[in-house]
Amino acid sequence: MIRTQLLDLGSAWAAKRWIRRQGLACVVDDQGFVVIAWNAFRARRTMAIDRSEGNHTRALGLALGYPRCCCREAAKRGDGQLDQWAATYSRSRPSGFSRMLDPAGYADGKSMLSHIPCGPRCTRSLQMARLVVRARHQLRTSKVKKGKVLDGRVRCHPLSQ
Ligand SMILES: [Zn+2]
């Protein structure tokens, strides 16, 4: 499950078509937020949570598949404080394996994880970060070459380290 935002609302139709061609379901709202999931029910349900009134930080995190412990910590802060929490966490300069959990770049969507870990020793977050590292390695060594144009519109750029 992925939640992101389109930079160009005019590309919503093409993006939806490309995502569906990959065998995935997606929902796009009027502000360009996109939820991509394995099935339409989960995509619609997650978008409904995201658009709901009130504090839905925990429910949205759980719907996106984030660890329960991290969702609980995020809910204590609420949506409005997440960027600040990520910045504070990152300034604590995590070391060792915990560096994989550093949410530096969280606000820009550039951190290793899509969520802010509840702490530097969150085992669930570490497991997720290791999967990302493995996926990056597989992408680098796959047959999809850097800059290859997929479907005439989307360029695939293997993530840099
Ligand atoms: Zn956690």
C-alpha cells in the first residue's frame, strides 16, 4: 500500500491507467493524493480514512501497514506534528543499524521508511528498512536499466544509496 501525491493533477488519468496496467488498484482525490493498493477495496478504504475528519493518524498508519508501535507513537503527536517529530528524531543522529531508521527527508518523501519509527530500536521498522535495502539491491541488479522509459511516460530510476 502506497500513499503519495501527484505533482501534476493533469497527469492523474495517465497515472491511474499506468498503475492499473501493473495489476494494482488506485484512488486519486481532487487534491492529487493517490493511494495504490493490491485491491480497490483497500485503496478506497485507506483514502476514506485519510479524508475523514478528526485525528486519524493511527488508523491511517495501520491501513498503510506501518507497525502498531509506530502508529501508536505517531497518534500521540497527530498529523500536524509528524514533520517536526521526524526532524527532532533525525537530529538525535541515530547510529549503527538505527541509521536505517533515520527519518531525515521524511517531509520530502526521501527517507528509507514511509513512516517515522517509534524509536531507534523498533524491530518492526528495522525489518522494513532491511526489506527496502534488499529491494534497492535487487533493483540495481535487475534488467531494468537506469533511465529506461516504461510505458512511454514513466522513467525508472534505480534508487541511489
Ligand atoms: Zn515501532
